[in-house]
Amino acid sequence: MLKKKLLLLFWVFVLLFSVAIGGMYVNELRKKWFKEVHVEDYAFSIAYPQDYENIEEETNGTEKFSSQISIDLTETEKATDIDLKLVEPLIHVKGKESKITLLVEGLQKEKTNMPLDEICRNYITMFKIYNEDAIIKSSNYEEVVINDVPAGRVEIYIEGKYSGIYPGMISYLFPLEEREITVVFSGTNVLFENNKKEIEKIINSVEFE
């Protein structure tokens, strides 16, 4: 009888342990599940992990890197003034696990005639103007295609507090008909490298109507 009770207790322990492990696994897996967010006014959607939480206002650190501007240069303005228009923040969230900040901004306007490389260069220029105290470590840009939509991809890093860790942002610039969308990932070079697949999955989920 004692052996049967011990055996029963053993299997109960195994069952409870399995349930606990299964719950932990499901919880970790849930963090990787993506939820889709649709912004109707901009006919735009994007998906990101469930554990990304809303940021009510910008705080210190890399979350303040967005330039909060859009650059509209007409043919006659190129040699003189730059017309700056404030953009509208559409999504601002941060991953609990990845520590990556995702900011999506939009602007209702006619499509610019500027080529993508010029849009990217101006974006870097305006970042420097709006973050004049930051020491730029490196910046680069390239033209990419996201789900058949041409876009500019800009990377900017500034001097970090600790050697080898550079705060920065990766921005995707979409000049569309009657609107512009900017998708910005903020973090550090280390966070970007460690979460490369997650960032790629998020940006590849972008869709326009």
C-alpha cells in the first residue's frame, strides 16, 4: 500500500511539474506571438510581438531619437528653404523582452518628387539638426523594397555611455501617394544585432492599402 501511495505521489509530482513547464513554455511562446495593428486613417498595418507595450510619452535614452519631422522639398525650395511639417505619431511601443522601441509616424501630404537617396540624406541631416548635442558615431542609408513598396532605410548611431555600445535607430521611410509613413526602431547596436530576426519580421509585416 505504501509503495502504491509513493508511486501515486510520484506521478502527481511529474504531472504538476509537466504542467508548470508547459505553462512556462506557452508563456514564453506567447511573447513571440504577433498582433496586427491597423491604422485606418493611413491605410497602413503592421504586426509586432504581444509583449510590446504602449509608451505614453518619450523618455530619456534612445526612445527620443525620432526627428519628429518630415522633409518636403519642391523643385524651387531645394536651393533655399526646407519646409518642415510636423508628423503624427501613430504607434509607439516597446518590447518587454527585446527592449526595442517601435515608433510609427505618419504625415498626410502629396507624394514628394525627391528620389529615395535624397530623402534619406535629408533625414540624416535633420536628425543632426534636431539632436545637435549628440555625437554621431556613424550613419548610412540604402534603398530597399518592403512587400513591393520602395523605401529608404537609414541607420544612425551616436556615441554611447559605455564603450562598444552605441544607441541608435533604424528608420524605414515610405513616401507614398498622399501620405508618408516612417517606421523607426530605437535601441542600441547590441540590441539590434540580438533581435535582428524580430526586427525583420516586424518590418516585413508592413502592408499598405
